[in-house]
Amino acid sequence: MVAAGRPHAVAMPALLKSAVLSGCLALAACATVHEPSLPPPESLFADALFGAPSEKIDAGDIFALTEEMKSYARSGIGSLTRGQGMQAALVEALYRKRHLRLEYESAFTRTAAQAFDARAGNCLSLVIMTAAFAKELGLKVRYQSAYLEESWSRKGNLLLKSGHVNVTLGGRLVDRGAGRYPYGLTIDFLPPEELRGLKTREIPESIVVGMFMNNRAVEALIGGHLDDAYAWAREAVREAPDFLAAQNTLGVIYLRRGALPEAAAVFSHLLERDPDHTRALANLAEAASRQGRTEEAARLRERLARLEQEPPLHFFNLGLAAMKRDDYRAARDLFAREAGRGDAGAEVHYWLGLAHLRLGDHEQATREFALAAESSASRSERDLYTAKLEWLRAHQMR
């Protein structure tokens, strides 16, 4: 039974984390959303430093439905409304067996149409696609940013932090009295046990657009496509000036280009909005250091140390150092400590498993390799860790 005025939460079967990315270079994810402000000054943008992007960037494409999707909304979803509201029919059509059954895949942030075509997407992509269908069906849509334990990963010298977002579908007037969820159905991609006590904050669709563009910027940055990364980040900042992660990403792109004054200007502007933004502090210190402003860099790092005594992946990095000197017991304890700080990523579980393996504990190594495969962010990463797990199990049987 649903209490009046309270949305009913439906947890999808797979563990899905939003890839709202951002990154010492450090990109912040699903960062704090501040009160609405004026558009960012155009002086933050330096178009002359970059070439044209390789693809069209248009906010209107993010939620756009193809004709195939519109047809599916009418026939595939509309046929399931008997005995249930339109919200529940949408969930049934998209995520349950025997119907479309989309899957989690976080290597690339897709538009609604791309997620539908691929039958896969990361959390943000699936939220966008769900919202696009809901609006086509006349349902009201609300988005929530959720507060979870920090989850950090790395790509080269980029730190990536994952955030989380979900969507609530409001009912249509014609469904009142007929549907099970007249007050709202929240679709989330976390297991039920992780939904308990989950704190959320409603965000406007402009922030969701900014998150999408920021993801694309980070993905292009990881791939070394700086012109694309800049174009996506610039539009993210323009579309969602209150989503500060996008400004941080823009600054990191300038750092990668070697445009130090431009990077420093972006990080300084961000810190005017949020003086305690640790990733911007770390990145501004990096920019100052590269410019030879050593005293300023030292002051910024002292300020950062007061705010953040244990940086992201702190114990993980210490564990890697211990592995290099063959101190596997210390490495095991450090990796375990990192895993205990929050939602550990695949790499942390893999190295913890490797430390157990070096110590001869095959049972614990198998467990951690399995967790690495389970928490992988992409099919290719999952296949890699699954292969390592199968190798370990094969050698255990000898």
C-alpha cells in the first residue's frame, strides 16, 4: 500500500551506478547543485584553443525519440496497461523479462535513442530513456540526485567519481483509481538494501542535461579527444551553470591542453561558488604549480589537506606501493581499508584479490575477483575480470 503523497520505489535488479563523471587531475561526480545563478561568463571559454568537435552537440537530441520508439510506446507499452497504471506498464515494458529488457553498460553515456537501440546504458542513460518514454506517454517526470558513499576510480592520471540519479514518474489523471501507484513511481537502479535511508534531492532537467554532457566530455577526455571534450564541457557549463562538476571538467580539459591561465580562471570561478570544492582546489594547486607559483600552490594544498585528510584512493595507492615492494600483507590490509571506505570499484577488488593470491589465500582471492567482475563498469572490463576469475578457479582445481 502506498502512502498518500509518497512515491513508491521500484529497484531494478542490477546494481547500476550513474556515470556522472568528472576528475588530478580530479573530476568530481554528481557534485552539489547550488541555487540557480546567472549564466557563466563567456570569458571562461577559449574556443580558439580547440578545433571543431567530431559530432553535433545538441541538447535536444538527448531525450529525442525515434519513430520506432514512438511506435513501441503506443504498442509495446500501451498493451501492458490492463490492470495497472501507465507507470508500472512502462517499467514492465522496459526492464522486465519477456519485453525489451535493457541492460546496464556504463562505458558510454547514451542518449535515449542510443540506449534503446543498444538495449543497454549506464544509469544516467537509462534514466534519460525512461523519462523520454514517460513524457511521450503523458506522465509527469521528476529527477532526484542521490547521496551515496563516495565511489572513485581512475583512468590514467584522471580520478573519476561516480554519482547517482533516479527518476520518479507521476501518474496521469486517467489512471487515478486504476493504477497501483497514483502518487508516483520512483525507478532506481540500486538493490533494495541500498535504497533504505537513501537521501535524495530533486533536481531540474537542466541539471540532468548538464550531467549527460559532462559525462560525454569526460569520456572524450579519457579517449584523448580534447576538441570533443571541450565542446561537450562548454555546452554542459552553459546548459547547467549550477552543476559545478562540469566547470571542474572544463578546467581539467584546459590543463590537458596546457592552457594554464584558462584552467586557473575556471577553477577560481568555481571556488567562488563553492570555496570547499576539494577537486577544484586540487586542480587549481596543480595549475599554480605548473605556472611556477609554488607558494600559492603550497597554500592551496595546505587548505585542501585541512578539508580532506585522506584523499580519494589514498589507501589504494599506498597498497600499490606495498605490492611493488612485495609486502603483500600490508598491501592486503591497505586495499581492504580502501574497500571499506565506500563503494569500492572493480580495480580495488581486483588488487585486493591479487594480494590475497600472493599470500596463498585462494578462497578470498576468488571472492574479490568475483566482486571485481560484478562491479565492472563495462562489458570489456567485466570480461577481463571474469577471465582472471576463471583462470584462478581452473588453477585451484589442479
